[in-house]
Amino acid sequence: MVLGLAKIIDTIESKLKMIPDPKKILENAEKWGFGPRSLELLKRALEVESLGAMPFSMYDAPPIVEEAAEDAIIIDADGRRYIDMMAGFAVSNVGHHRKEVLAAIIEQFSKLVQYSEMLSEVRVKLGEKLVEITPGKFKKKVFYGLTGSDANEVAIKIARYYTGRPIIITQWGDYHGRTIGTVPFTTSFSTWSQNYPVMGADIGVVRIPFPYCYRCPCNPKADTCEECAEDCLHLVDYMFNHTYYGLRDPFSKSTNVAAFLIEPYQSAAGYMVAPDNWLPGLYKIARDYDVLFMVDEIQTGWARTGRMWAVDHYPGVEPDVVMVAKSIANGLPFSAVIGRAEVMDSWGPGAHSSTFAGYMLGCAAALKTIEIIERENLAYLAQVKGEKFMKGLQDLMQEHPILRYVEGKGLYIGVEFVKDRDSKKPATEETKWMTMRLLQKGMLVKRAGYLGNRLALSPPLVIRDETIDKALEIFDEVFTEAEEKFNIK
């Protein structure tokens, strides 16, 4: 009884440590040189906003963003300008200031914003466009939502409904949402810990390793990324052929698995790109064992990786279901699930509902955003600018021992920091410090990674070359300062 009480107290104390101290946040803001208006607004925000809000987890003191300028520039409450390396979590792919998108929103606003999930012409047009541009030569249909979590919940429900099977397979390190329905599929302790003691339990989840190339979970001695992926694929296939994993009976050939639900590349984990043989290998396993293949393109889609979709890098991979959100409406909340018609039609009317799903204003913004992406060939632009950015970062890696790993596709770039290259000891504290120093020097970045030692870089796809050059200059300066401050050689 005493031991049980001690454990409860320990759990409470550990949870309290996760809660930031408002006074400390303000002290950090002053320490890092926030302007007077930003300090005032931050103080007011701390009076009314829950400390569970995302801004308080991203920075020791979150900036107060007010407006955007042309290119990839964000302006704070004091008029300070920042190079935007987040695009609002890969939301503003076509740029913050797109007059065409604004005009489409205003035009639709003057007609009708929303009406009870009813059909409309703009909604039908968007549906036609989505089934046209998503991967797969088969007939597809659409289901609308508002957020990425919303889209993933629809996918999870419909996969189980269509197959009559309970198990969804996801990857260690995947992020599919924070709602009570999606959090079991998001394998992050920092996310799970905020749900205790009432955990989003879903016994129908099985997790497989993602081939994190720099720290391969399946074979730490793998010589190449492809070898790492091959070993992980062998494990997944092995799980389907042994009864004690509960996925499939190799004798009767019956399976409990409804679908794979995966991020093609891992976003919240720090923009980790899968080895080239990983997605085709997983797709083959799904086909071999009659399992749906569902991809979460919420951050990787909309030209971000140098293709319209991340899976477009792998000819022959045609997902049964694709989930999209974030940049689809360039800032307005909107999401969609696009899948095989027989899957999407397998449940009855009203099986899932959301008051604002498919609302006219969001549909109008999405149609115009897609038009811009296609007309301006932003996938190609992301590829070219991404190559330039990656080359600059790889050059910095040759000069800076703290920067150990650079990977990416298009303008979807992850960088990893270490204390020591031989041991690969993660530079977690150093990365946290660099995040604030970069902010102070005029750059907004997102710290991420399994070990909190990565930066996920996703600027608007319209970022100018000279802005990339300036960002590289700032990175160079901050890496040098971090190496001196933390004695990294």
C-alpha cells in the first residue's frame, strides 16, 4: 500500500516537472531580448492560456508572431523580422501572402461560408480534383474533415469497417495526431505522457521500427541506409509469419491486420527520410498479406518533398488511402481522406461526421492553393531549392563537428546534432539552446527528433535563394557559438 502511494506521488511529481513555470518563461523572454510589446503580450498570454498549449513546448519563451511579409518572412509584435523555417508546420507551402488565395476566400465568403456539411459546387469541384491528383489509377472517393487528426481517425475507422479486422500497424516515431482516438498511433513519449493517467488505449495497434538510418533500430552495424531498411523489412515480414505476434496465422492464412497507417517520412520525429527501399518493401508486404496501405501525407504532401506526394518518389507504390491536411488550404483548417471507392463506400451515410467538414470557404481556398501548386510547378521549385539548401548544410557539416547528419527531399530537411561524432551522443541541451539563439538572430525553427537533437526545416516553397543564403549564414554563426559554449570539438 505504501509502495503504491509512493509510486503515485512519484508519478505526480514527474508530471509536474513537465509543466513550465510562467515566471521562468518570462525570465527567458527577457534573457533572450524580447521586445517590450512581445513581453507584454507574453505576460498576458500566460494569464489566460493553458500551459498545455503547443507554444510553451516549442521554445523556452515563445515568440509573439503578428504578420507575414513576402518571401518567407514572419514579423513579431515588435516589428522584428524572422526567416520562416517552419511555414506554420508545413502549412503555408505557397507562401503566407498569396493574394489569389485571399481573393478566393473573400469571393466564397460573400456567398456562403458553411452549411451543415451540405453538398456545394465548390465542394464537388474539389473532390474531383483530389481524386485526379492523388496516387493510384483506380477509382477513388473523398471524405472531408478539418484537421490531420480528424483525417487519420476517419482512416482508422474506415479501414476496420472495410476489412472487419482490428489491427492497425504503424511505425515507431510516427505522428498521427493527439486526439484520444489518434494518440495511440503517435509513438512519442512526450505526447503519451500528457494523456496519463487516462491513456488513449487502443489494443488494436502494433508498432514496427522505422529505419532511422543514423541510429538503425534493426541493425546498429548496418553499413548503408538500405541495409538498415532491409533488416527492418525482414522483421516486419517475420511478424506476419509467426503466430505469436498475433498478426496472421501462417497455416490458415487468416489475418487480424486491417491496414498499415504510416508516414512515408517521419515529420514530428525530425524530418527523417526513409531509405529508398523502405516504402516499396512495406507496400509489397501489404500486398502479399492482403492488408490496406494507408499513408499520412499531411506534412509530406503538396509538393513539399519535390513531388506532389512523398510516395511519388517510388513508382509502383499506390496507397489504398491517403490522408491530407495542413497546406491543402494554405492556412484554413481543412483535411481530406482520399481512397479506393470500394473502401470509402463501405460504411453507411453518417458513419462519421464533423459540422465543418467540407465547408465551402475551405474548399475554395483548397482549390486555389492546388491551382497555384500546379501552375507554378512548386514541386520542381522545392526540388531545386532543396538541393541548394541541402548542399549548403552539407558544406556546414564539414566545418562543424556539432552537425552530424543532414537528410531531406525537396524542402523537407532534417538535421541532427551530436556532442561527439564517434559516440553519436545526442546534443539535446545544445539543440535547445540553438533554437533560442536562432530565434534571437532572426530565424524560426522547430526542434524535434527522438532525442530532441534535431531541427525540422520546412520553409515556404516560395522562399528566395538569397533568403536561403542568409539562413545558412545564421546557421554557421550559431553552430560556431554552440561549439564554443559547449566545448564541442
